[in-house]
Amino acid sequence: MHVYPREERTIGRVLAEKAQRVGGRPFLRFRDAESRWTDVTYADLHRITDDYARGFAALGVGKGTTVAVMLGNCPEFLYTCWGLGKLGAVSVPLNTAAKGDQLEYYLRQSGSEWVVAEADFLPTLDKALRGADTVSGLVVHGPGGGGTDTAVRPGVDVHDLADVAATGGETPATEVKPSDPMLIMYTSGTTGPSKGVVSPHSQGHAVGELMARHCEYGPDDVLYTCLPLFHGNAIWYSVYAALWGDSCIALAPRFSARSFWTDIRESGATEFNALGAMANIIWQLPEGPGDRDHSVRSAMVVPTTRPLVDGFKQRYGITVTSVFAMTENCAVTVLGPHDPPEKAASAGRVRDHVDVQIADDDGVPLPVGEVGEICIRPNGPGMIMLGYHDMPEATVGAIRDLWFLTGDRGRLDEDGYLYFSERKKEAIRRRGENISAYELETILCKHPDVHEVAAVAVPSDLSEDDVMVYVVPAEGASPDFAELVGYCVDNMAYFMVPRYWQLIDELPKTPSQKVEKFRLKAAAVEGRDELWDREKAGITVRRNA
């Protein structure tokens, strides 16, 4: 593995070096319009991202310009973010399921001056753009992208992404440092709105180096991902890992149980990443003679369990790896392919790039084996975020005694392996998505029949969580759950829409008026069979709803 010194860890320098040293090797593999797998080499990637940088510069985008990116899993996502990165501009990858107030919040809070989006997302974006007065330009990817009939707020300059990428002239030479911001990635709010994690150029490269090193990715590997590129898992733990390993990244639009193994075989994948729920779905597929008809040697699964690790090895011949990580930091621990099988339930071992401390609520370190908050401290520069965008109090609050507080609880064993216990934060995780209970509650409370709401997590049969809400009706109202579900579908991302519902006269609160969610969660888990369940009611919430 070629190791870049810290001063070279910008996307522009790394791509230039790759083009010169391994330019003929494939880096990106994807299905084209005819559904054939197509390769883009490292040299092609450097040239194309130069084209994008030149085109965006011609629009007036430069160092420090904030550009929201609302694209699905397509090559243009990487071309856009890395082309902008060469200019020193800051990309804001947006969850493509975001809509309504949530989407407007992302645009306003990030201070996005431009938006790059797929044409299919324009109806959703139109409403959000009307409230985001910082946005002055829109670049559209897809049929009719630059047409004059594109419906957006008056005064927004509209361009076609293909035209932007075809701009001629000289590629601007911009001085970009590893410490310069490259991404603002939104992570779930826990006691307030979602926070924008400001990531420097060097952070993704730190992840790429760690994963390529400890998971042993090399030039013959093809890393497959169907997870969304707007999440850290795909962009850092697959794409940057492939970049550092001189490997190839095979990109699929989304996860499909029906086509998963076909994609794996046809792309030549040797590794894939899977969230816990996705891994369980793969495991539940019918067994067959083709279970070992593939080239995969390892799969990174988060979170993992001993039965799943053993089962994947026995059935598929695949070694499972794992990590503990957050958008705010790097791979804190790594469960590598050669770690002992008895450590399979862990999130991996603490490596030499970071220190991990388990502490109580007062910051006092706890002995080995005791559960407390997981706190981390990097042993080098550029491995964690620069801070939360325009939220100085939240940034300061995440640090105590020079330790970053993850908000998660766990324990370390005597060999330095980390075992996750639970979330200290008030967040819900469903199907790989972190859900802000605060945002969900804020949206639902706008319904005229709703006075107050509390959202809690209940365990899902597929791993991770399902969403349950307690609703205090507005005075004189009798809320209809099916109607409330429809309201949620119209106003929040599909994965946020609650499954379980219950009316309650008032929420239990502390003397300081904080909702005692631990009581609500315990009651929901104990009485789940008596809750109103939208799935049992036959209401299906789809991705494109």
C-alpha cells in the first residue's frame, strides 16, 4: 500500500498521484444505461474530476463555496464531490430521502450556495429552495436538466451537469490543504436538530488508510457497495478504502436482496459492506448450491454477532470484519480478518492510531470490563472532524478533558477489544439510518390533532430499531393513526415514519420537564403486541413515497 504523507492528503494530490502510478487500473465499476458493468480507470477519474472542477469554477464556485449534493449512487456523485474538492469547495451530501422542513433545514444550516441534484428530485427540492435564500444556483443531472422549464425559485441560476463537465479552458490551480474542509455530513440530532459534521480532506484518507491496512485491501480487490454514498459507511469505508488499496469500487444504486448475489458475481466483488439489517436479510435468503459461487473473501458488517460471523464463514466462506466508528471520527476500532473468532461479538480492537477510554458520567475512567461512555482521542492530526458547522456550543460540548465523547456506551476487555452496549444519545437507528427523535417529534407536532409527541426505539426483528411514538392529542381532537402516517409520509423521509403508535394523556416528565423516555421505551417493549402497528394495518411506506 502506498502511504501518503499527511501534507499530501487532499483529494487532488491523491488522484494526481494515482493517475501517474496506477492510471490504467480500474477504480470505479458501475452499470451503464444498458445495464452492463463499465469501468473507469484511475487516470480517467483524475481527468473527469478535473473537468468537473473546471466547470464549477466557471460558475464561480471556488475555495470555501458550499455546494449541496443530492445525487443517488452514480459516478457523478464522486465526480462532483471530488471535482469540488479539487477547488477547495465544500460538498454537502444530502440524504436523498429528505424532504420538506428537514431538507430546507439542511440547505439553510449548511449555508449552501449551490445545489447539484438529480432531475427526479426537483419537485422535492422546489419547496425547500423557496425557504433557503442562500442558494443562488442549481446544477441538474438527468434528462432536461438545464431546461428553462425547470421549476425552481425565481432568481436561481439553473445549469445542466453535463454542460458543466464539458466546460473548456484551463483547470484552475487551487492551493488546498489537508486541514481544509471538504464535506459537511449531517448526522442525527439527539437533543436538538441534526448537526453538520465538518470533515477535512485528511479525514477520509485516514479512514481509507486504516481500512486498507487492517482489512488488507489490495490492487486485486473489488469492493462492492450498495449503501448510499451520502453516508460515511459507503464514501469512506468502501470508496476511500478502495482508493487507498489501489483497488476497484463496484457501485450499485441500492440494496436489493433479489439482485445482490448477481451483482456480487458479475462485478467480481471480493469484499462488501453490510449494515446489520442488510446482513440478516442476506442470511435469510434460501440456501442453495451457489452460496459459495462468488469471489468474496471478506465482508464488513456493522454491528455483528458471533452467530452471524460463524454462519457467514460456514455457509458462504466469507470472513466477517467490523468497526466502531462515527461520522465525527475515524475507525476507532477494527475487527480484522485475522482477529480471534472468540472476539467476533466485539467491534474490534483498539489500534495504535487512537486511544479509547471508558468513563462514567463525570469523566472518571472505569476499569476493564465495566460499561461506560466510549471516549476517544486520536494520536495524530486530521483523523476527526473540524467541528459541527455553525454550532460552536455543540462542538465544545463534544469534548471533555481533550477526549471526544461519542455518546455511546460500551466496555473494553483485557485484550483491548471494544464491546458496544447501548446509545447514550437519544437517537434511533433503523435499517442503517440514524433518526433524530427531536426532528421526528417536531414534524409530527405540526399536525393540528397533535399536542405533544415522544419517539422511542423498540427492537426490530431484523436488528437495530423500529420507531414507536406516543401521541398526546390536541384538545378536543381524536387523532387517526392511519391519517397521521400519511402526514408523516408527506413530511419526512420514509425511514423515519413510525411503525408503532399509542395515544397517551400526558408524557411522564422529570421535575425539570424532561420527558422520561426510558419509562416510555420500557412500556413500549413490554406491551408491543397491544400497540397500533401500521404494518399489521396493511400500510406500506415505500422509499419513493
